[in-house]
Amino acid sequence: MAELDRRRAIGLIGLGGAGLVTAPVWGQALADLGLPGGNGSRPLTTAFPGKGSMILQRGRAPLLETPIDAFDGNVFTPNDRFFVRWHYDDIPTSVDVTRFRLKVSGAVRQPVALSLADLLAMPRVEIAAINQCSGNSRGRFFPRVPGAQWGDGAIGNARWTGVRLKDVLDRAGIAPGAIAVRLGGLDKPPPGAPAFEKSLELDHARDGEVMIAFQMNGAQLPMLNGFPIRLIVPGWYSTYWIKALERIEVLTAPDTGYWMDKAYRIPTAPRASVVPGAKDFPTVPINRMVPRAFFTNMADGASVVANSPFFVRGLAMGGAAGVARVDLSMDGGASWRAAPLGTDEGKYGFRLWNATIPALRPGGYRIAVRCTNANGETQVADPIWNPGGFMRNAIESIAVKAA
Ligand SMILES: Nc1nc2c(c(=O)[nH]1)N[C@H]1C(S)=C(S)[C@@H](COP(=O)(O)O)O[C@H]1N2
Ligand SMILES: [Mo]
């Protein structure tokens, strides 16, 4: 095992040096995200290192969305199709893995700086977990809100391998009075802007689920997804999943930094929803994810052969708890029928669902899909609204024409 680890650590050097393209070229192909009010057309690109065909939302700092075809039939999202989101232009393009250190400081008994070899020598954990941007599907908000106009592809599921954050914190030893940990990466803000840093309460950070991953689906992390190590916060939105993690600071007072105190906050109101245009409502930092279900083999407006059964399938997620059931409705939500589920790979990951729709007479139909999680949380038809465009989880449906 030790030998394997050494080889793995060496293997990290070569690929870690692959830089970002300097003059990206965008292909001619376009993806249509079907956003309300139009303007949902985006180029597809293969110009980013470690990435196949991606929907280009922004070149710098990169915002790359996963096209829906990459999700179809895949409970784990391939690394080369996994979405990418960075806030600041100055992102790491290479990492010297022999010099890299993860620093733990602040309210600790002994500050430590851990090498990748140190991390590789620690007890390992593995978890399947969905990484979903807080603003996934923001482009479907109505009225529209500012921010990346994502379709539904700012999400992905991977099997993450690494070490517990708890074990890393224990290497430094938590000092009395500690209440939270603040985490930051190798990306740098422009002059005068606050570093992209997020905090977790100490009990959460030490729950044994929050981990630092050095592998994603059995391979090293793509540079754009946080090579060499990133934070994994199962069940929580990915704003907390700090990429290229290089420092952890143990705090004795709440984090009053911009990215916790001002950004990524949601209304305290039910479903994080307020009346469009509302201001000055109470907020909390965004936290646990909520259930969602998607179609992956058919798009809105699909045509099927009349009088002949057809197959639909997709992916579901429970959010902070596992998927309990996925139901389909063909009568606008008046009645629901359970869809068979694929293998359970872990409560924080995607679950495949599928169904055979009985023969339809010629005409127009609408199929809706709804996920309910193990806590009994489910989806409803009417969409929420908040000014950040966060946490969309309205029931998805597709129009189908049988002819
Ligand atoms: N260091 C660093 N980590 C970060 C961010 C960032 O800008 N810098 N963005 C966060 C946000 S908002 C998202 S949605 C996820 C995206 O993860 P991905 O690019 O691996 O899909 O990274 C998170 N971690
Ligand atoms: Mo995000």
C-alpha cells in the first residue's frame, strides 16, 4: 500500500503540471438550455484541460456546465464531463505536489502543515456524494435574477476518496473555545477583494462525513475540480466544497468574512422563498440540499411513437437524506406512480430511476417526476424565488407528443 501511495504521489506530479489553455477556441455547436424568456443558447467547448464537451457559460473564471447527455444512465458523472465553477480569474494551473502543504492554524494546540504524502498515509474514507452549485438551474428563475444563468447541469455525483476532516483537525488538536473552521484554496482574489473562504461549524467539520478528497471516481482530481485536494461536505451545496484546499483556520468567533456574512445566504422563510423583489428579509447561510429529480433520456417537447410503450429514465437526489421514492405523474400531479430505482450507491449520491410508459394514443401529454427523501421532504410544482437564485427544486416535467 505504501509503495502504491508513493507511485500515486509521483503520478500526481506530471498531470498536475498541465496548464490551462491560453487561447480557448469554442466550437460551432450550441446547447439550448431552454431558459424562460429565451437567451438560453450556449456554445459547447472541448478547449479546457481534462474536460470533454462542456457547455460554456463563461471562459474566465471558468463556468462550465455538464450537458444532460453526460448524465443519462450514469449514476456517477464522468470526471471529464463534471461541471466547473470558479469565482476568481486567478486559479491554480499547476501545483508542485512535492512542495504542496495543507496548513491548519488558528485555535489549535500545534499548527501543522501536511504534505500530500502525510495525507496519503492517513486512514482513508470513500463516499458517493453530489456536488451541486447553490445556483444550479438559476436560469429557470422567474423573474430572472443576476448570476450565472445555469441550466440544470451545475451538478454532478462522484465517488470521493480521501481522509476525514476530523482526522486532519486532530493532527493539530483543537484548542478550547473553538467553534468553527474556515477553509481556503490556492485561487487568489483580485486586489482588494476578499479571498474565497467558507466556514463550517466545528461539530459539522468533525462529524466524520466531511472529508478532504484526493481522488474523484478513482482518479486524481481534474485541475479544474480542485487538484490536488478539495473539501467534500456530503448533503450540502458545493459553495462549501473548497477546491485546491490549502488552509484551514480554527476560529473562536463566528466567521464575519464576506463569503459567509454577505454572499450565499438564503431567506429563513419556508423553502427559502420570498415574494419576487423582496428585500431586507432575514437570512442564513445556505446549507443542506433538497430533493430533486430529472429526466435524462428525453427532453421537453420530445416525440414518441403513438400506440407503443416507451422508456423514460433519469436521476434523482434526496439532498440531505437518501432517496426514498421517485414518482411519475401524467395527469398534472393528480395521481402518482412509483418508478423503479437503480442501485443505492449511498444516500448522498444520485439514484437512477426508470419507467416504461404504456402506449399513448396520438396527442400531447406531460410527464412529471418527483423525488421524496428519507426525511419525508418532497418536491412541489410551484417554483420558489429568492434574489440569489438558490435552491431551485420545483417538480420537473416534459411535454411529450405521441404521433
Ligand atoms: N477554491 C475554491 N473553491 C471553490 C470555489 C471557488 O471559487 N474557489 N467555488 C465553489 C462553488 S460556488 C462551487 S459551485 C464548486 C464547484 O465545484 P466544481 O468546479 O468542482 O464543480 O466549487 C466550490 N469551491
Ligand atoms: Mo456554486
